[in-house]
Amino acid sequence: MHSGPQLTGSIAFVILPHDQQQPQAFAAVQNIRVAHDKAAQKWPPHLTLVGAAQTFQRVKIDIPYLEAKLQPISLCYAPFELTFDRISVLSHTHGCSIVLEPSQELFLGLTSLQKDVTTLLNLKEGKFPFRPHVTVASIESAAEDDTTKETIKLITEYLDNLNAVPFKCYVNCVAIMFRPNNTDEYSCVSSVQLAGARSVISSRELITQNIQVAFKAINSPFSFNRGSNEWERLASFEKISAWPSKQFTIVSYNVLNDPNDSTNFDEVSRFPRLCRTLEETDAEFIVLQEVNHRFLNLLCSLPWVKEQYYLSIANVKNDSEIPTGLVALSKFSFQSKVVRLSAGKQSLILSLSVTPKNSESHSIVNIAVVHLTSDYKADKSALRISQWKALLENLNSSSFVVGDFNSHEDEKLEYQFAVAGFTDAWTVMHLDSNGATFDPIENSIATQTSKRKRISRFDRVLSNTQNFQPYAFEILGKDIEDGKDNSDHYGILCTFVPTEIDFLDSFFLKDYNSANSVPFYQTFKNIQADFDVDTEFSTFLQIKNACPTFDSFSIRLEALETLQVLLKACFSMSPFQMTPVGSFALGTDGPSSDIDVLCIGMISLSEFFVNLRAAAPTIKNCTAQRIIEDAKVPIVELKICGVQVDLQYGCFHLPLGVNSVNIFDDIAAKPMGSSARLLMAGYIDYRMITKQCLACAPHFRLAVRFLKFWAKARGISGSKFGFPPFHALTVLLAKLCPPESENPLDWNGKKLVEKFFEVYSQHNWKGAVNGVIHWKNDSENIVNAQIDLRNPMVVFAPSSSSVNICRNVVASSREVWIQELKRAHELSGDLNTICQVTEILKNHLSFIHIEVSGMTSMQLIKLKNQVELRIVSLIVAVQRRCPSIKMRPWSVWMVKSDNDTETSANLLIGLDKQSDVTLEVSEKKQSYKKKALATLENALIQFEAEFSRWDGYESGMWVGVSHVSKNTIADLIIAPYLEFEEFEIPTNLGNSQTHDSATREIRFPDSENRTVETKKGKLRSSEDVFNRILWDSSFEREFFVIGYMDRFTGMQEISFNEFAIKREDQQGEEWIPFHRVWYFKELKKGREVLVWDRKSKLDLILHHITEFTDADQILALSCVMRYFNQKYGRVLTASVHASTALNFPISKVWPVFEKNITPVTSIPLALEAQERNSVFARVSCLNKYSEMMKTPIQSIMTIRYLVNRNHLARLNVLIWI
């Protein structure tokens, strides 16, 4: 075997079977080859991986370079046994071949091996798909000829008789076969030994990550040799240095070389200024266009270039030596190639080795420098598209394309960018500005070189990589010296940073490089490890369903991964970080717990909400339920994979180069404003609690789960009902955890729980200062604490001595909580009795009964949220006005057994007399009692009236509040857990509004029938029915009767006309609100016909006119986004989305539409044809729709037109198709 430094000829890469295992079979194959294969004299028996036609022919071959390139093959693949068990016939243009093919289990592995060899050598794929085989015979006639069939039969019988099939051989290398130019015979000049551990048989994945096709001459860069004081090209086989995957900056500048100007626009003074601009950037990569030999030689003479950069070319004497004026400078070594794009246009492509974080493997990144043809002489848009497509053939999946594209607002070329998966960095960072790099108005040189005087963004940075994202983008050369421009173009500078590390790597790592940290759970096995630490206690919790199950935990992980996808869509290429906080981060969550998540990024809060509204509907199993923008800490309530996720977002500057896992710690450690501190409080609390409880972490997590279950069972959970929140229980328990100096074996979950009840049942919660719970009991904390003595209970958060996490606790709820603590302490050790469910109906004689109902489950959810937000104010009001009444809130919703649980719910507050109120005189006692009851009734009336003033109070909602006896509510039971239908966020509603986004059924008008029953569950409101009867002359109002619920006398009826009269005076005492209306009857011809009924959801009233509702807006916006996303790509879609949302109010002004817009009226016909599966009609319809979608306003007006003619539903289907 021969190995030389360089050879001239042709080369191939093969597997060579040998005769060691089956010498008789090997001899039989060789005998047939000698008789029937002309190539037998040129080749030994072989399996071709890469043929000579794919490789470098008649050029100098650097064998050591090839061996080095194939080194990953040697390190990864192990030797294997190759078995040929099939005789096949392959037809080709010159006849056919009889071949031996390997077993099926080896086929995919050999295919992967061949793909890896091709990729590592930077070769393009062969003309035909790879099919591994060893040729036995070549026959010039077709396989169908009789003579050929006879030959095939004889050869097959010959091999069978000698038992040559299956033919087995041992393979331990890939052979490099070489043929000199002056001969036809191939010989093995080198080989790549297989010494890895990877089995070819089981191999299904490539070891190479990137693919480069269309082999071109590979060039090494020039570097400055201080010894020789010369720029010298590196050896071709010298290994390029690994480039760490940290932030980097790319600068692009068209330096201008105009041979028509005698001085090239004063290049003598211009070039040095431009070089100073480049030096100031200190960029990792600088790419230049229109470089002449004088500018290049100037660059090569500069000290900062000699010391820091590799050059793609140097030592030139004339312009023709520079490939179409393209030059690249890099701080990292690289290999480059020049590819032809069209006549007179080339591209310079750099290939660099990148080392991903926490990885020893390398991947290849391409940086392509381009200077596409301009429109100086004629429109060359088609040529630019052709040049772009030619460039794509030479790029891999991690590429940057930088330079002068000579294209501005060329939609066809930009569409090609999107189709190829490339993103324009400027549009990501500066969507709202034009980013002009060629400005004949401001740039004095561009004024002279431009013919059309058009301001354009010619220079761009495109990328298709998933590993990096743009972080900053600047225009260079506008701050000029002495009013003199550097070139007719401005330069561009773009900084990229690594994309966020993988979700599980980021948020479920085993440690934070800190000795005092508790890890997030990575798998369910970590949760089970807690159970194993305290088997008895954990068994009790599992029986009570207080611990996560494998399924519930898996769903939560899936929800967090889906949230990561949603946030990536919101931030596009802008950096962000997210982390769970609260119970999920602490590991104290239950099977039905929600997840609290903190997200930080660099876009504004308002922009984040806009992006989230647009992105949420596009993510599967993800629904945005509510956005509360006006809260102290804005929050987004999401339903992801059935899990409730509360997302908080803050805008921070994300420092570069910081460990992304510890970035939250870095931010929390720095000074920040009160709002930012409030946002970070959840994360800081989590970190401080984990550190505090490190010594007994598993026992602490089990104990917290027990306390949560105890609070729920006893009906004392939830700050909305005036009780301490779960976070307070966690903080209070954490304060009791033993220090690390104590032996953790002396502690368990049950002991922690007993200590909790012992300590806090004896605590003086009513004390002004002594009753305050501080995270640290030092004098400085107590003195500096901001204590509001009006709060009945004060427990400061670990993150701040000014944040009381029990600020919503009320005095009556506090008293209940204290009694429950004492009860639990008395029952110490009896876990079942401690957690026995409270039977509230047996403990009180009377109750405050809050009943809510809505037409849909969404209305019920809204009402329940509003009741929970207001319940504390009701308790406080009753306490202040009626101190003799003792109140016991019950924190669980209840239902009547015969009611619809999706549209009605009940809440109870138990009432008793305060034990410290004594009245000796009977008459005085009765008077006091009447006064207290009257005051209570007045408070309930005012509480109920608050809902009618609530902006979100819709038709169909109803709230009733009353003081009732125990017998009245005896049929109430605890409400089952309901999975309510999901809803989305409309883009044009208020800060905290939500609505049902289920698309309302669009019916076609029926001029003959007025009475059509609507789909059950889609009930119109009573106000809508009233208004329809009122204005529609086809209804005879005098024959209608309205049934309504009177608060004191029960169900009553009133004539329609009388109800209408009362409605005129809405402030009168006899005014009947619509939420009390239960049915409409029509009395005609001696019969009563029920035409609308709330309880049975009967609706026999049909609207003639289809209204353009919020649901229609959501559907319309969905249509707009889908269309533009298909046609123009994601960036433009986001702009159209925002513009369309802003124009919804305009679309509601119908006269504007009628006056200014006349849509194509033939769309319904095209839609009808589409239903008949006409492909032509489908294309025709979309083309017409395209014409109407030129502007956001026109598009939304067109959709309005379609909605009113009942065609939007089918158009929605059409766009999906």
C-alpha cells in the first residue's frame, strides 16, 4: 500500500471484500468477473461508497488531507461482518449488471456510512441513489433479452452450486483507490481504519451534522507570518481552529470601485477613513465587496489586520485576481471556496468549524459573501433569483449570507429567502424602520453614482441557522469625518448570540454550580426518591392524591416545553429566558397544581403581549385565557396541555457571556426598581427557600404537600377567600427547617408538620409587632420592616421585608385559621383526623348564599373569577358594619344536584354570633338583631349591585346574593372538577377582558322560515331576543309575555309592552334587569308557545342579519394570517397581523366599507366550484382573494363582506387547503 504527499489522477472510496473467510466463494465471484466484467482488470471486487465520477478527477490529490477529513469515520465506526445474501439484476443505459447485495439489516447502515464519507469530503451526491452492491458481471444487452436471461440463470446456478451466496467477509477499513492519469487501473493507496464503537448494522444516524454539496476547489486562508514578514497561505491539510460558539459580529461593507471615475471618488483619502471605520468595529468577521487591489494591499499593510485576522486572499497585483471583488477577513481560521452564480458573478463561501457548548464535536458554519447583479442597466430581478438559487446549492443548514444584494423591496426575492428558511436580521431587530444602506439624498457619493436616486436597503445579513440569533444591528458610516462619506453604501454590523440552550438543559439541570442549591426535578424518578425517604408519610399523601403521578408530571413537562415553543414564537430571534417558580420549582406541586413561570426578555411589555396574542392561536394545545396588564405584576393566564400556567414577563437587558442558567441569579443580585423587584420576588423566594431547607429537602417537600392538602380539606385555602395563601404555608414551614449542622436523619415529614402546628398554634397572631413573621429574625429586619398594622396577619416574603404575602387575609378568616391550627395541634399524630373534610352545612344555622349563572361555561368562569376577587371586600364590609356576626368563608364552589354544573355555581359563607357580644335585655337583643340583619341585607344588596356596574357584565349573566337558612341550601354538594371549553384572546379587547372564541355557526339566510331552532348550547341573550322582537315588525309584540325571577316573590310574568315601558326608566325601582329574564312566551290563537328559555336553552328566534362579532374578528384575523404566512413568510405576517388588528374598528363602520370598497363579487361562485373539487376554481379563488388582500384595511373589509354573506367559513377552509 502506497501513501504519498500528493498524487495526480482520479480517486474513489470503496469497501474491499477479501478471501479470508470464504476463499472458495471469493474465487467463484472473481472467476465470473474475469469472464463477464470488463472492469475486472481495472478493479478488484469492491463495494463503491464514492465513485470516481463524484470526486476530484485529474487534479492533485492530497492523501494526508483526505485521511484527516475522514478521521471521524475512523473514530466512530467499528469493524463489521459484511454479508451479501441476494443476487440481483441492475439495469442501466449500457445494458445490465448482475450484482451481490448486502442483507437488509446492513443496507441502512451502509447508506449512513456512504453519506458520512460524501459529506466529510464535501462532495455532491451521485446521479443515482446509493445502492450498495458488488458487481459480478456486466452485460451489454438489456435484462429482458433472452440471451441475458440465460446468462443470468447460468451465473446464478454457478454461484448456488458452489454455495457462494451468502458471501461473508470482514470489513475493518474504507479503502482509498487511486488511478493515475496515464493508466486505467485502480490501486489502494491508503485506507481509513474503522476503530470506533459504533455498529454499522444498527447505525441509522449520520455522524455528520451538516451537508455541503457541489465540490469546488477548497482554499486555505492567508495569515501573516512575522518571521518572513509576508502573507502566506496555510497548508491545505492544516486543521482549521475550532471556533467557540459565543457571540460574534459580522461587518459588511461595499467599498466602491468605480473605474469610470478617474480617482475612484478620491480613494486615496477615502480608503484610509474606511479602514479606520472597520478597525473600530473589532468584528470577528469582515466581508467586503467591490475591493480593488489597492484597497486590499492597504488592508494587508495595516498592523491590526496583520495581528488579528486571516484573509481569504492576499499578495495580489491586479483586480482580476480578486474573485469579483469579494474579500473576507476572519479572526478564526477557515477554508473557503469560490462558486459561480452567473456570468461575471461569484460568491465567496467561508467554512468554519464551530464547537457547540458542552460538546466535543464540531459542526460546520458557512458564511457566504455575495454581490448580486444590480438594476443599473435594466431590471435584473429574475437574474438575482437565479443567482440566489445557485448559491443555495452550496450552503448547508447553518449558513449566513452577507453582502450587497442590490435588491430593495423585491418581494419575489424576499419570498425566495423565506422559502429557503433564511431570516433577514434587520427585519428581526428593526421591523419598524427601513434600514437604508444606499441613500442618494444623504450620501454625497451615492448622489453621484445613483441613476434613479432611490433610497434602498441593498446590504443585508441573512441566516438559516438554529444555533445563533441576531442580538444587535447597526448602520456604519453615517457618522462621517469632515462631512466626507466612506463609500456610496453604508456598512452594516450585526452581532449574533447563541440560541437558548435546550429546555431541559436550562431548567432541569442537576445543579447551578452552587453548593447551596436544590436541583429541579429532571425525571419522575427524582420525585419517587422523596417518597422512598419517608415511606409511611408519602404513602398517606399518595392515598389522598396529594402527590404528582407519573402522568400528571409528564403532562406538566409537556406544558413547559409547549410554553417554550410559544415564547420562541413571541420573541422570534430576540433573546429570552424562562424558568418555573413557585411550587413546581420547589418540587411541592400536586397532581392538579398550576405552574408559575417567570420569563425575561429584551422586548417591551406591550410588544410581548401583542406577540403573544398573535402566536397563542398557532400553538397546538395552547390557549391564552386572560391577560391582566394593569396589575402590579402583569400576568398571562394560559391553558397548555390542560395545565393552568401563570406567566409573568419582565423586560431586562440580558448580559452577553453570562451562564444562561444563572442569568436569573445575576439579575436578582443587581439593584433594581420596585416593580422589577416585585417581578423577581417569586424567583428570589424560591432560591432562598431551597437554600434554607437544603438539610431536609425531601421531608420539607412532603410536609408542604401535606399542609396544602390539610388547608383544602378544611376549607381554609386561598387568599381570594381571606385565608393565608399556600406560599405563606411554605414560607412558615421553611422557617422551621433545621440548619445543615443538625443531623437530617432526626427529621421527617411528619415531625415537620407536628412542629408547624405546635409553633404556630401558640403564636400570637393578633399582636401588632410581635405577631409579625419575618424571614430572618434579626433586629435589622424587624426595624426596617414596613409594617401596616391594619393587616390582620403579616408574614414577610423572603425576598423583601416590605412584601406581606398575607396582605389579603381578613380578621374572620384569620380566626378560622387559628382555630384550625389549634385543632390540628390537639390531634397531633392522627393525620386522617387532622385532614377530615369540614361539613360546613352542619356547623352553621344560616349562610350568605352567592349564586351565579351564565349562558355558557365561559360566562360562568368570568363570574366566578369576579366573585372571588370581590369576596374579601364583602367579608370586610360585613365585619365593619356587623361586628356581632362571625363569618366563616368556605373556599370551595358548590352546585345543586339538579342544575347544569357548567352554567351555575354556588358559594357559601357560614354565619354565627360573635361569642364576645352579650345583650342582657331581651328587647334590646331583638332590636340589635334586626339592625344587624338589616345591615347585612344592605351589604348583600350593594355587593350584588357591583356586578351590574362591572364592565364585563354580559347579557346572560346573573348573580344572586342572599341570606338563607340551612334548610334552603341542603341540596348543595361540592362541585366536580370541570374542564371548561377553552378560549382565546381577542386582539382588540381591553386589558383583562376575555371572551368565548368558539366560532359561531354561520347560517345561510332562509327567507321562507323564520322559526328555526338554534344549536343547543349557543343561546342568544335575553336582551338580544327582546331587541329583536321590539324592532322586527314581523313579530306582534302584544302577544308576547316575559318570565322573570323576582328576588322576593320568585318567578313572575309580565307583558312584553309593560316590560318595554319599565325598560325606559332603568333607574326606577321596578326596573327588571335582563339577567333576571328566564323565558319568552308567545300567546296566540289560544296557545302558549315558548320561544326562548334560559334553563332548557331553547331558542326559536332567528336573526335575519349576521352581525360582525368579536368571534368573527378572530376568525377573520386567522384567515389573514394564514394567507400572508403562506405567501410572504413570517416577518411580513406579523406586520399584517398588527395592522389588521388596528383596523378592526374601521371595519365596523359599514358606510366606510360601502363607500370605498367593492370586493370581487364572484368569490362565492369560486367557493361553490371549490366545493366541487375544482382545482382551477381553487387557484382562481385564491388569486382573486390575493388581489383583495393588498392592504390590511382592504383585506379586513373584504372579510367583512364575506361574513355578511355567509362565505367566511368556507373561505377559511379554502385557505387551509
